[in-house]
Amino acid sequence: MRIAIKPHRLKGYVIRTMVTMLCVMNFTSLFCREILIITSYNPDTPKTFSHLTDFTEEIKRRFNGNVSVAIESMNCGNLSEANLWKSRMAGIIDAHKTRKPDMIILLGQEAWAAYLSQDSKLAKETPCMAAMVSSYTIILPDYKCDFHKWKPKGIRYTKKKDFNIVGGIFYKYDIDKNINLVRDFYPKTKKIALITDFSFGGLILQSHVIEKMRNHKDIELQLLDGRENSIFEMCDKLRRLTSPNTIVWVGTWRIDSSENFVLANTTETLHSANKNIPAFSLSSAGLGNWTIGGYIPEYSPQGKKLADIASDYLSMKNKNFIIIPNEYSFDQKKLNKFKLYNKQLPKNSVIINTPSDFFSSHKTLVLWVLGILLILSIGLLFSLYYISKIKRLTRNLERQSKELKEAKDIAEEANNIKTSFIANMSHEIRTPLNAIVGFTDLITQDDCDDNDKKTFSHIIKENSDMLLELINQILDISCIESGKISISKEACNVTDICHTAVVSVEHTRKTNGVEIIEDYPDEAVTARTDALRLKQVIINLLTNAYKFTEEGFIKLSISIDPKNNVIVFCVKDTGIGIPADKADDIFKRFVKLNQYVQGTGLGLSLSKIIVESLGGKIWLDTSYHDGACFMFTHPIETI
């Protein structure tokens, strides 16, 4: 849809819109603060630019942007053109009379002096502040004068009652305290040579010193004025200062009578002219390479502080005058050179050029080296940790591998033993069973007479006993392997046990031509033992002897070994004997030296386990060569 607007109505709408915008702009301007800043020098110089930037950012933050800051520069040059500063200041103020600023701020000595030299109503009524200035200043003359020789009288800003000074930040050069400092260090001082340059700040400081020295008539003041002397002439005058009671005050030094700015390091040139005369600083000039020290202002950025006091006045009409505090500052190297030791220094003094140790002199390098060493140390620790961990893991793997290998060997050995056991048992069990089954069938036949039946019955009984013995030994081995073998010790007559064992073997083993000999001590031998197990061992040894002895004797003897507190049992025979190299093998399970002799190969193995369970030892005496000789011991326990 199109809306048609008549021309006369469109014109009225535009006029109303413009009026509304103008009203809004005027209303806004009523609440927007206007601040005029006038600087002595180009505002782009680093120091001035820093102050202006800090001030502008802070003041706009304080008023939420409802503030306008205008910056003007007087572009002050050499002191010789100071006759122009007053008119320049008047021109700047006049340019802003259409819209009167809410506050005028002066930065620098030149701008401050030029402003206080104004006669206009606007300058005197407008609230003003100053920064980067001394509390002591001079008023510019109304006439044209030669500033090379001008001797002005100074004035403190507090005397200018006709100006609306509402605050500021001021340096205060305390001449009296510096004089007292000189007297403390050099009580016999008769002359002070003051060095100032061809600058407005130097002229203000000189005027201030001249005024203060009127109160110290015992000390002569000699002016080494940069307005009248070049740097070379100043060096010449310094060389002529030979009086032992003379010291130098360094005030300012940036420009000499040639009106050319000199580099800051030319203070070293002045110092080289006369290195033996003590020098003190009034404004930090020469401190660090020339002067011993001084009572000087603590120079610091002033932009934010200036914004604080300006906003306080614009908001609440609070006046605030800040005097920058002074501090005693000294150069340690110069103190040492002139033998002025630290005990003479005022309290809380700031000391520069202190002798530094290696760490202080090479702090950055040391920190880098320490950092690198720390990183390397951490890396080394991590490396050692992981190396140790790897070694530990390797050891664990090796141990586990060894254990696995041992377990594998044990498993293979167990498997071999099982196979051998099954094979041996199959053979040993099959033999008596075959005999029992075979002869039992023969007995049941009709043609078997009584004599045959008697013979067959005897054979069946022998094989039954053999099978029973085999089963008992298997059960004993099984109990031992499962840890269920029980040893019940009680007081026993060992002699009786031995005799009973012999009788049992004689009853079961009918032999011809073999004599059994018993050799016991006259007195009965007693001990705490398991009679059944001890008897089992003796019977096993005697039975083995019977198996391999066809003629001769089998001897069972016991004796007491008081030295070792044991009973020694011995079973020897006149049989076929045992080779010395088989002395250890015969105690292993299923080992049989003669495969054609009945037996399971478990008797000696079982005997060894029982003897050791009773606390003794069993062995084959290889020194006996007429057969086999088995010996074992049993501890004698108090009954």
C-alpha cells in the first residue's frame, strides 16, 4: 500500500524533526562537561602523551563518556622566546570563550606560568588545575626582556588568590632539607655551586634556590648558569672549583646558552670536568652517574590522579591539592667513592647502584639456566622413574617367566610321573591279580588234588599280600602328597619295635640260608616317636634286604649318638648291593634297579618321607661293599 503525503505536511514533519534533534543535542550538552587542557609542549611527546591518555580514559570512565576534552599546545621552545608565551596563552583562552570550559588544566611549567600571568576575566574565573609543575613558579614579565640575564622573583601558587585554582599535582623542591643533607655529610661546606640550564624549569629552580639561600648566609652560592655558559664553559668553571669546602648542586641540565638541546649523557661530560668534587642532586638530574644523592620528588605518572581530583571537583566541588612526596635517594658507588658510609644516611633512603652479586647481575641468565636445569631434572626424574618401572616390569616378567617355566617343568614332571605311575601300577597290579585269577581257576578244576590246592592257595595268599602292600603304599603316598599324613608321637620302647618288625618280616618272608641278626644296646632304648610309622620304615628296609639277599645275613642294629642326640638305625645285608652313583636315585618314587624283582619302587621313597617327618635323616652308606647298608636317624626326645 502506498501512502501519499501532501507537500505542506511533509515540510512540517521535517521541521518538527529538526527542532526535536536540536533540543536533544542542547539537552545533552547541558550535562556534558567541557575540559580544556593546555600543554607546554607537543602533546605527542612520550611523557605528555602518557599523561593525557591516562587522564582522558579515566575522566571519561568517571562521567560515563559525558565529558569533552579539548587539548591545546603552546609549543614552547627555548627560554629566549618566553616573551611570546603570555600572548599564546591568551589566544588559546580567547579561542574557547564562545563556549566557556568547565575547567582548564595546565600541564608543564611554561603553560602554568603563562596562565598565571593572564589578566582576562575568563582566565581568572574559570576553575583551573595544574600538573607536572613546581609549587614554586615565576610570573612572566609584561615587557620584553633578555632572558639570558633576567633575575625574576618567584612566587608560590598559593599567593595567586585572584585565580580560581581548585586543585593540582605539584612538585616541591625542598631546598632546606638538601642544605641540611649537605651539612650532615660535609659540615665544613662554605660554597655551593648550583648548575642550572637555559630552560624555564632551570630558571624557576635557580630563583627558588636564591631565595632559600638568603637564610643560610654562612654558605656562599655560586651560580653556574646554563643561560650564560655553553657546556664547554661550564666544564671549565667546574675545573676551577678546587676549594676543599665546596660542593656542587645539580639542578637541571638539558640546554645550554647556545640554545641547543643537549643529550642526557652530557651530565657525564660535566662530571668528567671535576670528578673529585662532591655533587648532590635537587631534581634527580645526574643521579646514577654523577651525584652522590639528594632529597628529590618521587616522579611518577600523574594522569589518573589528575582525573580523580578533576572529577571530584566537577561532581562535588571538592578542591584537592596534591604535593608529590620527596625521598632521599643515593648512589652507592658514589657513597663508597667519597667514603660516606650507610650509617650516615637518613632512614628509608633509596639506594641505587648497590654492589650486586653474580645472581643479581645475571638474574635473567641464572633464571634461564635454573629453568632449563629444572626442566632437565624433571625430565631426568621421569626418565629414572620410567627406567625403574621398566626394570621392575622386566624383573617381574622374568620372574613370572621363570615361574611359568618352573611350573611347566613341574607339570611335565608330574605328567611324566603320572604316566610312569600308571605304567608301574598297571604292571605291579596286573602281576598279582593275574596270579590270583589264574590259580583261583586252577583250584576250581576237578582234577586238582589236595597238594596242588594247598600250593595254589599259598601262591594266591602271597599275591594277595603283595597287592595289599601295594595298595597301602599307594594310599600312604597319596596322603603324603595331600599333606594328610599324621604323626602321633608317644613314649615307646624302640628295641621292642625293632624286634617286632624282625618277627613280622620273618613270618611273611620264609628264606633259606639267610640269617637275621639283631644288635641292640644292653639297656632298652626309649624315645618319643610314632611306633607304627617307625616300624613301617624298618619293615620296608628289611623287606628290601630279603628281596636281594639269597645267602649270608641281614643285620638290624641300633646305637646312640650322644653328640648329635640321635638314635642311629642300621640295616645291612650281604646281597647284591647298590652302586654308589645310585645312592640318591633309589629314594625317588618308582625307581627300581632290578625290573625283574617284584616291588613298586615306592618303599624307599615312602621311608625317606616318614623318617624326615619324624625329624631324622636316611641315607645309603656307600662305604659298605659287602651288600647294601641303609642307615637312618631318629632324634632322642626327653620322655
